[in-house]
Amino acid sequence: MCGIVGMTGNGITISNLVGALKKLEYRGYDSAGVAYLNNNEVKIIKSVGKIKELVNELGEDINI
């Protein structure tokens, strides 16, 4: 694992989190994932490859 990013608080979006992960991508990549709360349910999305693969897996959820 090359880097870990965590965010809490109001007004933080998945897009913010993905942006922070992109800033770490220069350190190397093999996989990425996010976990977030949506309607009191923890959702976990993982992907292999660059951050753009994670964005593809997130689909519309990136706007949450």
C-alpha cells in the first residue's frame, strides 16, 4: 500500500476523496478503493489499476 487518505465531515464528496487519491498516484499504483457511508450503509468499492479504474467502478456514486 503506497498511501492512505481519509476524510470526515460535512460537505466532503467522493469526488474530493478521489482527487486526493490522484495526488498520491505518482508514488505508484496497483489498486485503489474507497469506503463511504450512503443511507446508513457502508459501501466499499475497489479496483485494480490506476485511479481512473476506480472512477469507472464508482459510476454515478462519484457524485455522492
